[in-house]
Amino acid sequence: MLVTDYKSILATRMLMLAALTSLLTSCDEPNLQPERATTQNSEVGFTASIAGSYAGEVSGAGALEFLPQAGFEKQGYFFLADGRGIRSHGVTFVLPRGTTPGRYALESPPPMDIGTVASVRVDRDMGDAVLSAEKNTTGYLDLVEFPGDGKTLSGAPVKGSFDFDTEDKMGQKITVQGEFSFTAD
């Protein structure tokens, strides 16, 4: 009899353990789901406000590319932008090889020096032409997270903010403020 009761008790305990495990698992799943959604939705992408002669908003997923042979002397540099292709308004940073997290003064380098200092260009799609502003730039780019040279860009977090003034080729002033937080693809 003792053996039968022991088997019965053991079977009951096993069933109770399975039921408890199933209950705990189902209770945990709803709590994990919002955390995953929050993590995925925590990316801001790339946003900016443009005021002045190119007034508008910039909103994109964010893009980071490293071009190892770019530049006049093939020194290589990074492109950091709100997106790829033609957009109604766009902000594109050119960052030199060796860029790491930190604060960078934005400049307007001569064409032969693009990629040797941190610079930025603001574009505006006019339908049949794209106007660019990148002259007499002053301001800052703050990089909080940046993968840098020799690191895999895919999956790397990219985060920062910026505040700068620049001019178009006619000397009209443009003020831009924004932030970005995305994962490079």
C-alpha cells in the first residue's frame, strides 16, 4: 500500500508542478511582451527642426555608413544622416575616420578637405532640384554612442544630438536642432 500511495503522491506532485509551471509561464509572458515592445520602440530614429530659409521638419529612421576609400586622399569617412535617398528635407553629417563618442565642432571645410573634419549639409528637395546649405557652419554635434573605426556597424547603437547654424549658397541662414537614436543596419 505504501508503494501505491507513494506513486499517487508523486504523480499528484508532478501534475501540480506542471500546472504551476504553466501558470507562472503564462503570467510572465504578458509582462515580457511590453518590455520587448518598449525596447524596440525606444529608438527615436532621426528627428530635427529646421528654421530659416529652409523651414521644416526632418524625420527618418537614421543611417550610418562608413566609406573606407572616400575623400580626396582616400582617407575614408562616415556618413550619418536621417535617411537615404532624396527627402523633402535632409541632414547629412560627414565625420572623419577615427570618430568616437564626444562633442565635435561642426565646420564648413573646403571641398578637398571633406571628411577630415566634422561637417554637415542640409538639403531641401525642390522637385526638379535639390538645394544644399553647408556654408559658414557653426555649432556642435554631440555623439553619445558611436561604433567608430574597425567595428561592425550592423547592429551598433548610434545616439546623439546636434545644434548648428549654416547658410545656403545665397547666404541665407538656417538653424537646425535635432537628435538621433537608432541601430545601424
